Amino acid sequence: MRRAGGWLRRRSPAPALALAAALLAGPAGAAGPASPWKNAPERFVLATGIPCLYQKDTASPTTVVGLFIGGGKSAVPQGFDGLAAISTRILLEIPDEGKVQDLMSQATRLTYVCLEDGAAVVIECLTEHLENALKVSAKIIQDPLISGLRVGRAKETMKAYGKMEEDDAVTTGRNTTFAAFFGGRGYGSLLYGTEATLEVIGRKDVAAFVKRSFVKPNVFFGVQTDLDPEPIRRLLERFFDGIPDGQAPEAGRQDPVLPDDRDVTVTKDTKQSFVGRAYALPRGSLADMARGVLLETLLGKDPGSRLWGLRVDDRLAYAVDADVTWMKTSGLLIAHLETDRSRAADAAAALERLIDGLRSSGIAEEEMAATRTVARNRFLRDTEAKAPRLRTLGLFEGLGLGPTSVAELFAAIEAVTREEMEAYVREALDPSRALRITVGPGPGASPSR
């Protein structure tokens, strides 16, 4: 049931969603294996005592290695926003020009990512150059030069990234949502910090964070490669033998708490407005995650999803999306749209009616089947390349789910019945649990030219 534009009318998104599902599903009668990939991920432990999540993929002669470090934003003390990102970036500071030239000449790429419950440094290269890439990278990562000058450069980079985030209404909406649910600390801290927090962070803070986090019990490797496991095992044991022993830092539990004021507005002089609804979701099991994945797909993934009508039929949005972020304690669902600043109020009302309509109207069997297929195939499409698949499997491992979790998640998605999903939708999207977020010009703002 969709409601928009001030009247109630019946629409069925299932045909469009079913078409998308059919296009993604491939030839009729094709049956997928228990694992979604030809070679399932496996987990072994190196002689150094560090776990390794390995998957063989012969589609290309390339290798991606990730060193995952527990903590991420969840480990950031209050008032030190940006510390995790700075500390992870420092691990990739190349000390001399010669090493830069070596890596560039072999097309080796070093990147980092910092998430809610962990961070990773990632090495991507042609497999023929893997030995040299690991040799050079391991020395940089295991013996970082944490100087005041380097920390200062990292802070300037964080300021630039933070400014880019401030200029993006969707990112601002996401940051605002997390800050509201987590009180502006840990998960709710700003990844790249603020002017005030970056001013506070010094070399000693970064060195202490790295020393506390970068210990054997708090790290694991992830590898996507066309090589067999033994060569990978030997190279990692040979070059990464300098990660210190220690005790994994204790991570305090941080549950999302809906604030007393459930209407959050960020006033910004933008041409478009962000209008969103956010909900905390349970994450006690893979069954919870399966229902959350289905909900984000049903709401806002691909043409034919429920939110799509606000864009195509009602022309109230430039873009729509629904996205779940999974953490150790929970999930956080944000359904949003981007609309013209003059139509933000209408778009917000339409979004409210759409969510209420989904809760009351239920889900047709055809739509439920299509949603399962789209969710499954979207996951495969998003993890087709080695680097994004490495990050996804690393996320799952960091959440304590293990190498078989993707296959188990797919099975859990298939097991969710329409009746179970309808009950989940009614509970998850309860209006009393909703955070309403708006980012854009304040009331009475003149049209932007």
C-alpha cells in the first residue's frame, strides 16, 4: 500500500522488483551451490598465531591482502573523534621515496578503511609481485614512524575529508543519525573528527592507540588470491612476524538508544534536502541479519522497491535508498530520499505514509520472493571484485561470524517466511522507534539559484 500526494492509492511494486530479480537471477533452472562462490572461504591460523581468512579466486592473476584490526570507531574515546582513522592511516605512511617508486612501478596499491568495529590496511597487487609487495608493506606497517610531522599531515588530510563529508547531505544525515543513537561517542563519533577534536589529538595519543590496538590477539588477515593457501601462509609468516604480542583491548558494549528528541534537523545551505527515517535493529543471530537485509532491499534497493515510487511515480525525490550498517551490538537502518529543498515537507510526509503503509498492508508472496532474489544477487554483485569481497568477509569475521557465514546468511534469507517478514516489518518500523532526520535549508530559506 502506497500513500503519497495527500491521497491513498494501491500500487504493487512486485512486478518491477520481480523483473529486476529475474534479470539478476540468470538462466532459468540454474541452481547455486551451498556457498555463493566456486571456492568457499576458509580460515586457518599462521605459525605466528594470527588467523587468516583465505579464499581462492582464479578469475584474475591478482591478490588482495587485508590486515584487519579490531576496534575502529567503537574504540575511540569521547572527545577524540578521528583518532582511529588517523592511527590506521599512519600505518601506511611510506618512509622513503624509494619504496614509493618500488610499489608504483609494480602497480601495488595500499589503502585503508576504518569502520564501526574495526579497521584494515589493504594491499592490492598483481600476484607475480606479491612477495615484494608484502615485503615492503610489512616493514611499513609493522614499524610505523609516528612523528609529530606525520600526525600533523594526517590531521590535515582528515580535515579535508571531513569538509567533503560536511558538503554531502547524505553523509551528514548518516553521521547525524549515528551521533543521535550513540550520544556522539564510539559508533557515534565522526570518522574524520572535528576541528576541536583534531586539535586535541597529538602524537602520543596516536602512538598509544596503535600500541593498544595493533597486537596479535586483535588482528587477523584476509586474503583473496589466485594462489593456493600454502604460498600465502609462507609469505605472511615470513614477512609479518613483527606484530607484537599483547592483550586485545576490551571493547565496551555500546547499544543504540533512541534520543528523547526524535526529530533532528541539520540546517545547511544546500539545493537539495535529505529526508530520512532511522531505526535500530537487533543483531542477535544471522536470522536477524537476514531479515534486516530483506528489509533494506524491500524498502530501497533497486527499481521496484517501495521507496522507488516516491522517485518515479510521485517525482518527490532525486534519489532514494535504504541501508543497514551492522555492528557487534545491533544494526542501524536508514531509509532516506534526496529532494528539492522546496518539497522537503511533502517528501517527509510521503515517506512517513509509505512506511506506515508497508506496516499495515503487508507483503505479497510475489514481492517477497523477488526481494529474496534481489537481496541475494545484489550481495553477489557488490562482492564480485576481490577488494570489496575482502572487506565484506573481513566485516563478517570481525563481527564474529566466521568463514561460512555468507552461505549461512543466504540460507537464512531463504528461510524467512512472508508471515515472519511482515511481523518483523511491523516491529522494526514501529513509528515510536523512528528517528526523523532532515538535512537542508531551514524554514523560510529562499530558493537556491
